[in-house]
Amino acid sequence: MEWPINYVTIIPILCIFVMSISSISPKCQYWVKTVLMYVYYVITALISISFGLITRNPMKTANFWAMLYRQVSWLLLGLKWKTVGRENVDRNQTYVVVANHQTALDVLAVSHIWESFDQCTIIMKKELKFIPIIGQCITLCGTIFLQRGNSESSRNALNDAGKRAKESAIRNHS
């Protein structure tokens, strides 16, 4: 019965310590927010894994994870996003949204764009599949993995994804 008491004591002390460090300088604040963002990323992935195992629906799992991850913008970073041109999105069309992933904020941007579409999927390099927790989550989200350096394999994966998307759209509109 001691361990719950220890955590109840340690967590507030840790929070006070982190807040103190982040107020030292803008550089410290940046690193504290970055680390907390990645921790939040892993926590939401764990929650989404549970959700994905229950629903067994990649689209619902991906939408759920994107919804959870959008919360970090204002919760932790104080960011506000505005998606311009959302009214121009025709939900009966197919789109490719490309993020060059130069920073971790690209993932946040994509999570905010995600809500503009009814159905979409993620395309990532195959190596990301093997990251603990995140890899399991993105697999449950129906991610299409591309093998870098093998253009034929990547082309086949994208063509198969296109066929599945067309079949899915036909079934959904019948």
C-alpha cells in the first residue's frame, strides 16, 4: 500500500521541478515541452492501442489517436491551429497530404488536418513500424509501410492501397 502514496508524493514534486526548469530559459522551456510532447505521444499511443484492439477498425483507431493527439497543441504547447481551405475539400475525392516531417510539429499539423477528411490513412517508412509502442499503434491505425530504397515494393504498396481505397469507397456509397 506504500507505492500509491509514493507516486502521489513524487508526481507533484516532479511537476514542480519540471516547471522550475522550464522557467530558467527559453531553451530549457523548449526541451521540457519537447520531452513532454513525446511522452504525451507515447501515452496517447498506448490508449489508442487499447482502443484499436477493442474496435479492430483501423480508421476509427486512427481518428481516435488523431483526436487525442490534437489536444497536446493547446494543452501543452499553447498552439492554435487554423486549417485554411477546409470548405474546398470534396469528401468524394481522393487526396494526398504530404508532410516532410522536419519537426515533431508536423505530426501535430497532420492531426489537425486529419479531421477534414472522412477516411484517410498514413504512409510511413517501414523502419518506424519497429519503434516500441508507436509502431504497434500505427500498425493498428492501418498505416501503409514503404520500404525505402526499394521503389518497386513502395509502388506496389501504394497501388494496393489505392485499390483498397477505391473498393472501400464503392462499398461505402452503395
